[in-house]
Amino acid sequence: MTRLILGIETSCDDTSAAVVDENFRVLAVRTVSQTSVHALFGGVIPEIAARNHIAWIFPTIDKVIGESGVAPKDISAIAVTNYPGLLGSLLVGVGAAKGLAIGWHKPLIAVNHLEAHIHSPFLGRSERPKPPYLSLVVSGGHTTLMAVGEGSAVTVLAETMDDAAGEAYDKIAKVAKLPYPGGPAIDELAQTGDPTRYDLPYLMRSGKYKDTLAFSFSGIKSAVKRILDTEGDTVALADLMAGFQSRIVELIERRLTAAWEGDTYTALVVAGGVAANSAVRKMAQEFTGKRGVPLYLPELKYCQDNGAMVAAAAFPKLDRGEFSPLDFDVTATSRPQTK
Ligand code: KG4
Ligand code: ZN
């Protein structure tokens, strides 16, 4: 019988559950987004996010179980994100997963949120990359470059030193009075602008981190903020956003190029909320096209946090019988365990 996993995701502000089979076919997925609530504050308020997860977690799970047409007895395991993320949010998903595991007599699999994002491009498609492959997760909480080896073993190569890429988008959007979340709004505007109009600094092209794989977005944020403050309503916003976006994508491309050199990766995976960005997607397509390797990008609907990617990331652990004890904890740290 085809094995099935119920995946649960509540690490930030999306309450999500999904039933996924061992071929990564998504039988049902439901995500309740809290974006409109947090938009009132211009960012995620952890306490509110956790409270909303409590309200939505069981209705969401009920819904996907019903829509999948699967009986709980046919589920092989329950997977849940336990780190990194907002502690209060993580606790809700993990508490729900543990309760169901006890009630339904199912094994539990704790999943790293970044590993979950890495699996998001494989949902609904039959081919998967052969390890080792290079993987970049760019989201509101992370900008992490990872090498993925056999058995989905993840080695972190680099992270952001300050903001995540999506966070930089959201913060600049707030200053520019664009809607929250800032990524989609800036992306749309940038496509109509001239990226060369403003003289913006390149990111980390000089200084002590020049030859590392690290990311930092504080320099570009300050430069753009300064122009917004000085020019006020007269600013050519589309041009400024086009420049901002082009500098971010240029750094990402430079880091991918450096990480790729001297190694033997078979494919590139780019995932996370910012993988929905048009310029990031185009750059990744050109990057892999030039190197003749496959690119794995999630469908737009799987860029955002979702339970399906959590279930998919749990299958390698199910294969190895790697289950989590009932007393496993949640952790906020952004650094995934390396195996
Ligand atoms: O993966 P995600 O749903 O949540 C986290 O785990 O962080 O990512 C959300 C982030 C937000 O910062 C949002 O502004 C950004 O992804 N984002 C984008 C785009 N769509 C969403 N950033 C740039 N361009 C986009 N098109
Ligand atoms: Zn995420």
C-alpha cells in the first residue's frame, strides 16, 4: 500500500496541513494565512500568530483528512515542523501532532523547516535531484545556502548575517508605504522600473566578507531608505525598487556561483517565499541553463509555508525508521542540525 504522511506546519503565521503520498503526490493541502491580520501591524506579531494557530489547527487538519479521502488508520506517520520558527507558533503544531499521534497510535516525525522548504519543489512531480545538490532557501525568516547529500543530509554553507531576503523586502516596503508583505508588491513594481536610475551599492562586493558565502542585506536597506527619506513623494519608486531588487538578486547569483565552483552538484533547488520572485526565478533559470543542470523551483503555491512540504521532507526519515520521541521539543534557532 502507498504510504501516506500527514504534514503539519505552524512555524510562523501560516496554519497548514496536508496529506502527501510517498510519490510526493499531494492528496489534500489547506493553508490558513494570517497575512491580513499581521498586515495591520506591518509584520508578524508572534503572540497573535500563536493564538490564531490554536483556533485554526484542528479545523485545518479535519479539512485535509476529509478532502484526502484517507482514513486516519491508513496514515503511516504524522510529521510536524519543530524548528526553526516562532516558539509559540511551533508549540501549537507540535502539540496538535503529539495529541493525534497518541489518539491515532501513529509515529511522529519532527521536521526542520528548512528541510521542508527544500522538498517543496518535488511536490507533485516525479523526478527528484540526485545528491549532492545545492539548495537555497530564501524566505521571510531565512536566507540559507545548503548542500544536500545522501538521505537528504543537509550541510549549511552560509546564512544571512542580518535580515533574511524577504525581511528586507518587507521592511523596505513598509518605509515605501507599499502593502504588506512587501515581496510581491516590490516585485510587481520593480518589473516596470529602470534598475540603473539610482546609484545603489553592490552588496558585500568589498570588505572582509567579500570572498565568503555569507549574505547581508543591511547595506542595501540603508541605501534605499536614505533615498526614500531624502526624495519623499518625488521618488521614482518603480526605478528604486527595480534597483533594490537587482542588487539583491546579484548577490544571490554571486553566492550561488561561488558555492557551485569546485564542487560537483547535480542540480539547484531554490525554495521559500522569495522563490516566488520573478527576478530570482529568472536568474535561477539562467544559472542552471548555463551549467546544463536541472533547476527545482516550487510551484508558486508551494513557495509559501505549507504542510505538504513538511510531509515530503519526512519521507526520507520514514524510510529510515527515524521517528521522534513523544517528548521532543521545539527550538527557535535558525541553524538546522547538520548530519
Ligand atoms: O516562506 P514564507 O512564506 O515564510 C517564511 O518562512 O518566512 O516567506 C514569506 C516571505 C515574505 O517576506 C514575503 O515578502 C516574501 O516571502 N515574498 C517575496 C515574494 N513573494 C513573497 N519576496 C520577493 N518577491 C516575491 N514575489
Ligand atoms: Zn518558511
